[in-house]
Amino acid sequence: MSPRHSAAEARRTRERIVERGMALASCDGLEGLTIGRLAADLKMSKAGVLGHFGTKEALQLATLSGAAAAFSRLVWEPAADAEPGLPRLRAVCDAWIAYMDTARDVFPGGCFFTTASVEFDARSGPVRESLARMHRAWRRRLAAEVRTAVAAGDLPADSDPEQVVFELVGLFMALNQEIQLFAAPDAVDRARRTLDRLLGPRRESPVP
């Protein structure tokens, strides 16, 4: 096998490990990731799995990064081409709801970041720090859209972007709980009604 093919195969194997790690961690937490479980699930040796990361912490950080990329693909990218401000914020929230409600092939245990936040909020170390950085970056991105919406007159002039984001994050954490813990059939409808109160009623698209 040529060095180029060998490197590509190693990259694909690492991606498979991370993808499986994401699925497991959404259910069992990042601390629940074990080299033995991953090796068994992927039909690899423990040494083969460990050789791609070196330590469990490195595996956790790689899994966290993979989950962030998946979240961006599922939630941000579908909305990225929408008009900045309220239209994009609405599109993000629609994609965020879909991620919570239907992305079971990627995250069978529900929102990866809700699970990780509960798991690591009282801990210290690189995993917690990385997780907090990701959350702060997401909140800044949402706040930027709120500010644009306020400037465009689509949200009240006295809207506090940080408060709006605080309430959005709380809403989606509650939605995850309603779906995962209570299996509430009306969870998505309740989330949409809450969004209408927070962002204003959804505008109907003009009829051509």
C-alpha cells in the first residue's frame, strides 16, 4: 500500500472511531467512552483504537470536535444562506428543532451538547474548557443574528441580544429533556409556540 493510501485509510479509520464515539457519548456521556467498547463495536483491536488518539482524553476531545462539526452541518449550514437577522435566526431554530427531533442516526441519545454540558459543568480540565469555548462561540453567533434583526427593525429596539440567546439556549435544553426524558409528543409544538413568543409570530411567505 502506498503512503498516500495508508494515510487515507488511517484518516477513514479515525473518522469511523469518532463517529461511533459521538453516537455512544450522546447516550453514555464522554466519560462513558471506553477503548474496549469502541474496539468491540468497530471490530478493531484496543491497540488499534488507542493508536489513533493516545489517551482517553484525546479521544474525548476528538469526539467533541466531531460532534461540533456535525452540529454545524445539521443546524448552521441549512440556515447559512438565509437572509441575515431574523430570517436566518428562524431558519437556525427550525434546523435546531429538526436536529433535536430527528438526528438519531448521528446522535441516538439526543443533543450531544446538552449531555456533555450536564456531564462536565462541575468538572475541570481540557474537555470542559473546549466544551465551554464551543458554547460561547455558538452564543456569539446567535447574538450577532439577534443584533442584525434589531437593527433591521424585525425585533424590538430594546431587545437585549444576550437575554434572547439565554432564552433560546434554555428553550432548546428544555426541548431535549421533553423529547428524551418524557417522550412528550407535543414537545416540538411547544417549542415552536415558545419561539413565536420570543421572536414574534412567524411571517407567512408572500404568495407569488
